[in-house]
Amino acid sequence: MGLRPAEPRLIAWAVSRGGVCGAMDWPGFTASLVVACLIRVPSEVVKQRAQVSASSRTFHIFSNILYKEGVQGLYRGYKSTVLREIPFSLVQFPLWESLKALWSWRQDRVVDCWQSAVCGAFAGGFAAAVTTPLDVAKTRIMLAKAGSSTASGNVLSALHGVWRTHGLSGLFAGVFPRMAAISLGGFIFLGAYEQTRSLLWEAGRERP
């Protein structure tokens, strides 16, 4: 039995409600971001230091941080990273689902995987743009001289310092490279997610 004209739109609406945002446990997702940052931040701190000290080896930078600042030095910028990741995800995933739902409605059928990837790229790029000031603050905190006021990890203080010295352009420094990188990541990651979900759905339907 074929689909009546209105049914694809109903399916698209159901998919948008039952996708990532519809199924996501937001408190649990937020908690997972907090835990993930426990692993991510030390590597991010070492990476940031390596990028501004290209002559230093990674292990030397790692051991130097531990010697001079202790374990807390590896977690400098932890709060600012969490404060960046949570709003980023709160913007990216609902926007991705909304764009998919809109595209499905306009074409009267559920979006293809490549279309979902395009929506992911736009959602990731937009989320990257609006959270750039938080990313700038995070970077300033991670690279600040030990013992300075910026190194204390106060995000509002870091943002105010950038605003005072560089203005609005300083708060959005690097916004276009950040948007490009995260748009590409959103295209690949969310497109692959949609393709995998589609394959698993088909495999489940074929099972007796």
C-alpha cells in the first residue's frame, strides 16, 4: 500500500521528534559532556601549549605543566570548556533536527543521509559562530601565564579582558576557521550517524 500525500510529512515530523533531540536525555547528555571534558581538557591544554611552542616536544610540555603547576595545570580551562560545550550542543542538535524537519516538509519526504549531513554542517557552523567568544575565553585561560588573573579560570573576567583590549573583533577572533572546521566535522559526523541509523533501521526491518 502506497503512502498518501500527507503521510511523508507526518513521517518527517515523527523523525524530527524521535531523532537525536527527541530521544536525548538532556541531563544525562550534559553529565556526559562534563565527564568527557575530564579526559579532553588535559589533551587540549597540552595541544594549545604545543601550538604556541612548536620547538617543544609534547612529553616535555606535559611534564613541564605537571612540574610547575601540578595536576590542576592540566585542567586549567576545564570550567570554560564545559561552559562552551553545553551551549554549543544546545544550539547544534536542536537546530540540526529543525533543519531536517523543514527540509523534509519542503520536499514532502524524509531527508536523505547527504541532506542530513548538509543540515549538520549548517547547524555546526552556526553553533560554532555563536559560541566563539566562549572558545576565545577558553583559549586565553589555557595559555595564560601561571598565577595571572586570567589563569584563575574566571570566564567572565577573561571575556571582559578581551572586550576591553580588542573589542568585539577580539571576542570573535578565529570565527571563520572555527566555523569551517566544525561545519566539516558536522557534515561528516552527523551524516555518518544518519547513514548508520538508516542501515540499522533497514537491517532491523529485514529481520524475521
